Amino acid sequence: MTEITPQIVAEHGLSPEEYERVLAALGREPNLTELGIFSVMWSEHCSYKSSRIHLKKLPTKAPWVICGPGENAGVVDIGDGQAAIFKMESHNHPSYIEPYQGAATGVGGILRDVFTMGARPVANMNALRFGRPDHPKMRHLIAGVVHGIGGYGNCVGVPTVGGEVNFHRAYDGNILVNAMTVGVAETDKIFYSAASGVGNPIVYVGSKTGRDGIHGATMASADFGEDSEEKRPTVQVGDPFTEKLLIEACLELMASDAIVAIQDMGAAGLTSSSVEMASKGGVGLLLDMNKVPQREEGMTAYEMMLSESQERMLMVLKPGKEAFAEAIFRKWELDFAVIGEVTDTGRMILVHNGETVCDIPLAPLADEAPLYDRPSLSREDYAAWAKVEPLGDVPESADLGADLVTLMASPDLASRRWIWEQYDHMVGADTVQRPGGDSAVVRVHDTEKGIAISTDCTPRYCYADPYEGGKQAIAECYRNLSAVGSLPLAVTNCLNFANPQRPEIMAQFVGCLDGMGEACRELAFPIVSGNVSLYNESKATGGGSAILPTPAIGGIGLLSDWSKSATVAFKSEGDGIWLIGGKGSHLGQSVWLREIHGREAGPAPTVDLVKEKASGDLVRKLIANGTVNAVHDLSDGGLLVAVAEMALAGGIGASLDPIASAAEAFGEDQGRYVVTAAPGVDVPGAVRIGAVGGHSVKAGDGVNVQLADLRKAHEGFFPKLMGADAALA
């Protein structure tokens, strides 16, 4: 029997104070299996011990919200007896260590969160952050992540319909891979995870358990040192073909009345799934570890409980339904085993080789897990710490047209075609707006309804001013959903931050959440699910320290008629170009300032939420009544970049009124849209700024850039960066 030493406790990520709590909970020393279970359940990844008190401040309710945070995914009503079920999660550390499998299993995990609740997945999205493009590891990481996302999503048969990609030196040593899935279910066939019914069988289904991914949750709750390569065994290995079988088998069983509760085995595997099911139901459980399907010889209870092998689910069935359920899973060539039963003990008891190897009260593992109110800097002290350079006097642009070409070729604004062409975004035949627009749109099968999906965040704003950055992340998602004509319904998020034990990092976290919460309340855009990923920083060679604060937002909106959704592409010569929300003036933290002048300076743009809501309401109304025929929100790069993107999408140029300054051309003021309308049509609430036509983007006599030159610049970045890998597209 392994002696529990302070070194072993530390290796399991538990502080001395936390270990004292373990001793108090048990009334004795734990054995190694019990210590491992405490370590993963009390990890940041599973317990949210540094974030729970702040997450409770977020608005989570609305009349259309069926299920908010606390389940596998959020659920909102989309009418006609149907619900959208969706969530976003991180797979950051695994993707840095082993980019293909890290990204692939991130997709697999988020798919399981959604179909666990009874939904058929209809779309995947992702939000990716990489370091400097010229960093020696970055090409390898980009290629692995993109191929991993495509390899898994394409094989499992769920379209990957869009996402976002940013580059910044702060991600050199710790990239971010956030995956989002949306599914559709019948409102009377939604499944939850709370176990109940003493004596009911606990059933394991899916793939066999191996030794891959052991301590994945603990690894994801610590920063990187020099040994990231040694952590490769903690990265799971995915099999999308098995996942496809698992989806179909689960949905077939869900059509019956056999399931009491169901939970996927994600982070911390069999441990977290069983603890969460039992604790939510207020019951206990007894598991026979010898009955767990295993693919390796001589596995210990410790290894089986902490393994994060993929494509596995845990269920509680109604008595007498075992043979019926087994027949379904055997038909789909999946493992099925009754491994235990629900008890009334309030404890997790594990038996292996005839001996009790674990006996833990469940309350300390879940509801009574450690909860920390970490110290955080005030807004004033944070500003002093962040040392954001004042904007000061900004030189006027020598050539707005040349600046536009430079921006269109820059890493954050260049075409992502190389990425999304590696994803099957049409499988299922319900994708009606492909990647490249403001939001993806998928049709709700066999209906006229459409679900719009967007992922958004501007990390440089969040660093400069966490509060305004948090507001902006929500507002931009709201704007992107409105820009296609959908009514924004709800938000999921993936809150990516560095070490919460540093007061400046907690200031970022608290500030961003405060801003997000205010925006969600003002915009009637509740948060119904999400994920927190902390300790995203690296001390590895070549890496920086902390990532930029990155509260990635995933939002969905509803279209009553998908065929009336708006797109960004210019439609016809002579159409008027109109601006909603006013001229640009804000260059602080802009892409123009960074790419043209090499400065990351000035304040982040403020977000007027009343104006944001009014502009969104107006745009949706204009789309619904057919007044406008193209819509694009203004974000990175401001007005000229938005117009250039619309021109490239439609293959038609634009002639704008003269632009007086770089601030008017490239300012990133919020709450703005560019729309087009047929000749002679007035757009209420907007100012006409030009007309569609020609083969260039022109603005008075000061800007005249040929579309061919813009396209060459826009499309060139990724193929040039990826070199031989570009041929894989």
C-alpha cells in the first residue's frame, strides 16, 4: 500500500491546507485511490474553486431558458416543442502538448456534453488563440489543432460551421482551443444527470477504459513548466467513429423510457461522472471496479477512476431495462456493463478484487469542495499594474489605401479560408450560412427555423480594461447574431485566464465577469452554460507568462425563417451603402494602431449598451422587412475593413464618400453596422456613405484599392505561413 507523503499530496495538486480538509472529511488518512479522487474533484477544472463565487453573479434566467448552468449544457426553447442545447469548453493544455489529439478530443468532449442531454448535434464551432505566427512552434501547433478539429468533426458527421482565430505573443507558450457544439432536442425528451432510485443499476457504455488521460483534469489546473512534453501521456486519444456510434446508440435508447440519469465521462472520467450524478441526486453509489470494461491488463482502481479515455458514458437505468439497453449498445458494437447501483449511503464506495478500495462521503467531493474568494486588485490598482501606454498623439495615415491592404493581410484579419476549408461545414445538408460571415446559420431540420451561432472575444480590450472588454465580448456576439437577422437568445462561455492566485489575474477575471453580467442583463442575453479554464500561463522556454484575459463567448440566435437571413456580401451594382451607429473615432487598442504603428496603447473602446440594443433591434427589423440586402457588423479594423470584406464576399467594389482620417477609416467604436439597400431605398436610422459598384474599394480621392490586390493580400497569409501544410486544405 502506497504511503501518502507530502510529496505525493503535492504531486496531486493539493495544498497542505486542502489535505487537512481531506483528513477531516474522512476522519483518517486516504489511500492512494481516495487521494486521487479528491485531487481531481478539487482541481480547478472540476470544482471551480476560484471562480464559483463570481459565476453566481451572472444572469442565467429568462422565459425561454429551460436549463441554465449546472448541467452538461444549457437549454433554451426555440418553439414548436423544440429546444437548442449548447455549450463551449476548453482543451487548452492538451492541445499545446499534443495538438492533434488535444483538439480532436476537445471536439469529442463537447459533442458528448450536448447529446448526453438528448440532443442531436447539428453544428460545431471553435475559438482558437495562437502565439506569434513566426514563433518556432506555432506552425506545428496550428496545423495539429486545425487537422484535429477537422479530423474529429468530419468523421463524426457534425458540420464545423465557423469560429474565430487570433494571434498574440501572450499565447506563445499556452495556446487556447475552445470548442462549442449546438444540438436540437424535443423539449419533452431532455435528459439530466441527477441519479435517483435506490437499487437502480449504474451502467457504463461506450469504449473500454485505458490508461490515457490519467490526471488530465489536474494537469489542466496547473500552469506549464519546462516539462510540457513529459505530460503527453495525460492527453487523451479520440476515436470519432466510436463517438458516432455512441451518439446513435444513446439517442436510440433515449427514445425509450429506460434512462433515469445520464452523464458523459469528461474531465476526471469515471470519478467526476459518478460523483456528479450521485451528488446532484442526493444519493450514494456502489461500484464494482472489476466490471469496468478495460482495454489494458492489470489496471488499478486508481487508474480506472482517473482515466480520461474517450467516448464513454455513465447511466442510471430503470430496474429491468438492462437487457433492453444492452441490446441497443451491442447492436452498435459498443461496450455495455452494469458496474454498480444507486445506494442511500451518501457515499462513494468502490470495490476491487473483493476489497473496498474507496469509501468517501460525497458531500466533501462536490457541494462542500473548497471555495476561495481570491484577492483581486481594484480597477485603479489593476490599471497601474497593467501599465497600458496612453494613446497620446497618433500620426495621421500617410496612405489609407496602403494601410487597408496591410490590415487585410495581417494575422488577425486575413482570410481564414485555409482553416475552414479543412472542415466539412455542409455535412447534414442543413448549413445555410457557411464560415466567413458574421454568424453561421444552420436550419432546424424539416422546419423553416434557423439557429445562428457566433463566437467572439477581443482579448486585447480585456487586458486594457477587463470590465469594458467583458461587456464588448457579449456585445459583439449580440451584434454578430443580429447581423444575420436572428434574435439573440443565450450565451455559453469559456473563461480562459491565467493563475488565479495572482491578484492582478483575479482582477481580470472579476472585471470581465462584471462587464459580461451587465451586458447580458441589458441585452436580455442570459448565460446558460460555460467552462472556466485557469492557470493558462507558461514558464516554458520561448513562452511568455500569462495569456491575455480571454472570456470567449459563444452565442445562439433564432430565425423564424432561415431563408430571410442576411449575409455580408454586396449584392448588386448601384446599391446604397449605409452606416448605422455613427462615424469612427476610437483608435485605442485598435488593430490599425498595432499593425501600422506597432503600438498596443490607449483605452479599450467603451460599450454603450443602450445604443447596442437599439442598433441590434433596428438591424433585425430592417432585415425582417426586406429593407436591406447585405449586413456586416463593424469590429476589428473598423469601417474600411468591413467594407472591404463585404466587397470581397460579393466580388463587387464600393465607392464611399471621402474619409477624413484614420480614426474614421479604422476606428473600432462599438455598436455599428454597415448595410446595403437597393437604389432609391432609404434606410431609417442610418447615414448613406456610398454605393456598391466597380472593381475597387474607393473613398473620395484618398483611397482606391483594386479588389484583386485586396484579395491577394487577404487570402495570402495562411497559405504562406503554413507552407506545405497549405496543400492539406
